[in-house]
Amino acid sequence: MEIISVTTPRGLVLKGAMFGNTNNDIVLVMLTGICSNVFQNELLYSTGKLLSENGITCIIAHAHDSFSCFAYTDLSSGKQKHAGVFNDDFSMVYEDVESYVRYAKEELGFRHVILGGHSLGSNKIIHYLGNTADNFADYFIVSSPVDIMHWWRVMPNIDKCFELAKSFVDTGRGDDILPFLFGGFSPMTANTVLGFYNADNLKNCPVLSKEGETKSLYNIKPEGAFIIGSRDSVTGESPKGFMETLNSWTKNPKRNKVIEVEGASHIFYGMHDIYAETVLDCIQNHFCPVYM
């Protein structure tokens, strides 16, 4: 694994991780979810490792500050834990995704770019693919996307977190990290909490809440795959039905694959290797320009 630096047009340097090398023709650019980096999310590491072992380079595309590791004490267990993505700028999603894609295509010279995402990373690539005029991405892999407004209603302590974040921002403390975990799982700055709630550009999977837009899905040009765990608690009673609805909003649903991984949760806990194998299978058996 090699740490890479990707500079955005606004001058921010994003830190990513690359598995494999530039001698391969294909690269998967994988956008991470919230509270996720390659050091503390085994799903990302397992995917990068397996792909590189099979001749496919993988770039783990960290967001605004997800490369950083933030140490905190989990009072329920009394143990120290680490997390990333406590500071993100959701208004810059398009620019961040485009920067990684251009880096892979123009600086590293890969012939084929597959754009993937997990959790909120999937919402990010849907936003990019649905709004770009470029044809840099040859295939997409959307996994465990989030209906943000539904998610906001079902996660614990969200209202309390939102109100506290507003009070922090109103008193000039927007860059401070809230004193308890956002949604019960992530340290986060007040500005990031409010930005998440107001991120209309990421409300592109409104299956359950009906709040958002579907135009981005319809505008996606390449074909691809939708991957979901059968026990994904963020997607309502029917995770596969959630994904089939998203696919139905694309321009050519029959071109895409909807894959349900039996027994897997939203984060594929304990099944990271199976997730990686599913991604590899999508590329080897369904990415037509190279393997078919």
C-alpha cells in the first residue's frame, strides 16, 4: 500500500491510499463512507489488497480529512478507539471525486477507471457521475448507499446532535468536535454535522424518505453494479428492494447488476473478504471492455 497525495483545484491536498501499481490497465477509485479510512475500516483494506493481488489497482479515495485518525474514549467500553472523517466539506464533493478520477486517468495513465463507493461514498459518486460531462469512468460500483433524510431520522441522538451543532456554530465554535459521537459512532465537528444535514447534493437515494432527487441516477452514463447486504439496517425492510428501486431510476436498468450479499450488514461486519470478492467478481465478470 502506498500513500498518495491528490491536489484539488482549490488547493486542498487529499490523502489517499493505492494498492497495486500503474502497470495495470484498470483502477478502482473507491470513495470512502463517513467515519472511514483505510487504517480503521477493514472493508477498504481487504478490497484494495484482493484487487491488487488480481492485477487490478485500487485507490482508496479519502475525503476532506478522513486520512486523519482521531482518538477518543468509548465510555461504554472504557477503551480508546480511532475514527476518521470528523471534518468534511460536502459542498466540495464533486470537486473531490473529480480530482481523484483525473489523478487516476491523467496523472497515472490508467486506461480504464471504475468508480466505486461505500455508504456515503456511494452517494458521492452518484452525484459526480450524474453531473459530469466527462466520460472518465467506464463502470460504477455503488454499495450500501444512504437515503440521508431517512438515515437522519433513525440514527440515535441525531436531533440532539443537530441542535448542539447549531449552537456551536452560532457561538463561533463550528470547527470544534462535538462532545459525543454523531449517530452513536463518529466524532464530528459542528460544521460537518450541519453540512451533512444540508447536503442536498447527496440526497440522491430518496427511496424511503421521498426527500431528494433522482436525476443524478438517471444521468449516469456507464453501466455498473449495486451491492447491498441483506441485513443492511439503513435501507428499511427490504435492502434488495431499496437497491432495485435505485436501479429503476437509472436510464437503462437492465444493463446494471443488483447484488445482495446474504447476511451482510451495512458495513459488512465480519464479511469484509466477501465484500472484496463481490467487487472483484463485478469487475472480472461484468466489466465488459476488458473481461468479456
